[in-house]
Amino acid sequence: MKSPVKRVAAIHDLSGIGHVSLTAVIPILSTMGIQVCPLPTAVLSAHSRYNEFHFVDLTGHVPAFIDHWKKLGVRFHGIYSGFLGSHRQIRMVEEMITAFRHDDPLVVVDPVMGDDGKLYGPMKPEMVNEMRQLIGRADLITPNLTEAAFLIGKEPPAQIGTEELKDWIKKLSEMGPGMVVVTSVPDPDSDKRTTVIAYNRQDNRFWRVSCDYLPADYPGTGDCFASVMVGSLLQGDSLPVAIDRAVHFISSGVRITFGYNYDPNEGIMLERVLNTLNMPVNNGSYQILD
Ligand code: PXL
């Protein structure tokens, strides 16, 4: 089944409230002209940073979804995973990659595990090992600084020098992915700025995009960031243009939301910024790092 519209298999949960996972992935990629085929790993009333939520685990159904897609002969231009709640789910993403690798899809693993120096509540320390194995199968990974540290077995730092981070990123790339993008890196020169650093192994180049830091913590911004990266790369953008687009999209989303007295658990007001994804690409802000 070939399609003129690019198609991505998205292996994430579906959380009813909070603009995370599939409720971020689907609108962003659809707006960017990419078809999303969701492979929901779980359905939640709201994401797991709420104190209470109702949770329906779909892990046991994932192999049947994969089998049916194989039977249909569906072809994917991308395979994209995010928040995974168990060892089994991580292994199922690997099975999905194996089952559909013949079309050489762009494999993107967002190794969602934690932030601000800590693992998220449902994440068990053993899952870090499984995630290390999974990133070995990816073309692109998008950890935040905390996740990058866990993946290479270091303590998450409050600050990191550029040379040390470049060294970490090369180590991550040696684990498999040709493109590594680390988000939420504090700017060593200004506590009012935050940066994203990207590396492309093919040409051995590092890129940086920075933006203003606002003191707000909205769940799902990592999912929105990685989704814009997926859409942008599948539209044919280069890595620095893709990070530029993703950073500016998140930055607008945070700015628009921050002005309201609004429960941050609800994530950014995605609906207010989605249309900016169709505006002409402004690629004026990325820098190359020597
Ligand atoms: O990637 C964010 C996310 C996705 N899905 C669930 C979550 C979170 C963050 O807390 O709880 C269920």
C-alpha cells in the first residue's frame, strides 16, 4: 500500500488531558502534511504527572497491530516512538523497527524518561538499559539533558560546558543514531536562555539554536519538539533547519501559554500555534559550533 502522502507509525500513549504524546504528535504531523498511523501503547484519562489518572494498558495488543499492518503491506516513511511505560513496550518498538525496516524509514526515538535531573515516576532505573538498546536502532534521538546523562551513565548536571556536552553527544551517536539532538541545555553564558545542540555524524558537524528561557514547565513540550523534528526532516529540511523550526515552535507555544493564568499540567496551548507550522521557514537563528 503506497501513498503519496508521507506516513509515520507513531508508537506513543494516548492521554486525554495534557497535550502530550499522541494528542501532540497527531495534530503537529497532520498540520505538516504527514499522515500519522497511531500505535497506542496505553490510554490514560490524563498524563502521569497528574496526581491521579485512569490507565488502560494496551501493551498486550501491540503485536496484533503490528501483524495486521504487516498483512496489509503498509509502508512507512518514518517510525517514531515516545513515552514507553515498560520493558515490553520498548521491545515492541524494536519489533516494529525490524518488521518495517525494508523501506528504510526514518527511525526516531524520543527516549522519554525524565527531566530536571530525575526519572519520571513510572520509569524504573532498569528501563534506562533497555532504552540504551533501543536508541541503537534509531537514526535520530532527541533526549533532554537529563535523559542524555542517564543514557551515557552520568549524573544529570545542573550546567554543562559545550566541549563536555559534545563529547557526550559523540558517545550517544556511537551507540547507534547518526543524528543526536539534546534539548533543555542551560546556556552557559546566560540563565535567561536555553539551548538545543544537534550533531550529524555524517558530516561531523554540531549545531546550536538558543531561545529565551521562561520559568514554566509544561509537560509534552518534548513530544511537540520531536514531532516538529520528524515532520521537518520528512519534508526534506536539513538537521539545523529542523531544530530551528522545532525550537521556535515550542518557544511560541510557551510564550502564548505563559501569559494566561492556566494550569501548566495542561501543556502548551497547541491549538493556538499549530498554524505557525505552515508559515514560511525562518532559518535565521541556527549557529554552527566549531
Ligand atoms: O512525554 C510526555 C508524557 C507522555 N505520556 C505520558 C506522560 C508524559 C509525561 O509525563 O506521563 C503518559
